Amino acid sequence: MENPFESGHIKNYVLLYVSIVVIMILFFIASTLFHDVAEVDKKVFNSEVNGGIPLHVEDKEKIEEFKPKFKLLEKSY
């Protein structure tokens, strides 16, 4: 194998590297120019603290009657 520095092929390697860098720069510029960023409205949350939603008697009974379909193991392996 020949040494590229001695045979003069180094300029081909440099041109290849420079062309790849130029192509990357062009793609970066194209992606930033044609990328439209839509403005996002700022969300405002209600900061008032209310007493919470009271549970009705029926809802409490449904929660107590809930039984899972699957039995969980007592130990995790």
C-alpha cells in the first residue's frame, strides 16, 4: 500500500472530507430556513384551592366492592 502523503493522493482525501462537511452545512442551513416553528399558547392553570369533590355514598360502596381479577403474589421474585 502506498503512502498517500508521498503519492499525492492526500488532496483527494482532503477534498472528500471538505465536500462532506460542506454538504452537512448545506443540509443544516436548509433545515433551519424551511423549519417553521409555530408559537405555542401558554397554558394557565386554575390556582384556586377548592375543597375537593365529595364522594357520594354509592361511589364509596363501589370502591369498597372492587376486587381485582388477578391475585398478586405475596413475594416478588
